[in-house]
Amino acid sequence: MGHDISGYNNAGEEIAYARFSMGNYNATILYSLLDANDFYAGVSGSGRSTTFSTEQIEKALKAYKEFFRTGDSLSGIDLLGMDQKQILKFILNCLETAQKENSVKVYFG
């Protein structure tokens, strides 16, 4: 069991992935940043997906910066913890796709 959260473009290709073990409380940070707590099912995701707009992912990135008090640059990513790093990469990859395609689909497994 665990949290496998994947982002997909309009073609159905995986463009982002974040993995948290079932006991890793950092999973709740990503759910919260995405305002997706309804998809949190305790030891894993709910098995459902939803579509986020560009604005929603931009809001998640802003919330990330406020929560971690950092920027969105990958240049200093080596200084970040592993979970913080994967959360940022996930959001940035979803944002890149949403900006190109106006939305991104996220699956919470």
C-alpha cells in the first residue's frame, strides 16, 4: 500500500509521478497543496482521478512556495529533502502540461 499519484497529459501519457509509502505523512502535503483531500484514503489514494486547470496548479505552486518558504527553481533542488523535491517536481511537471494544454489529469492511487 502507498500513495501513487500520477499526472497525465491529454494524450494519456504520464508526465508526473510522486510516490509515498503508506505511513509517510508527507503525502498529505501534496493532497493539501492540490486541494484534493477528498482523494486521500488513508494508506493510499482513493483510486479516482480529477482534472486540474492551469489556475489550480498555479495555486498549488503558490501554496508550495508559502508552505516551504522557497521558490520554484530546480537549481537548488539538491538542498531539498526527497519528499519536498518530488512534490515540487510533480507540481512543476503538471504546471508545464497545464500551461500547454489548459489542464492536467491527476490520478490518486
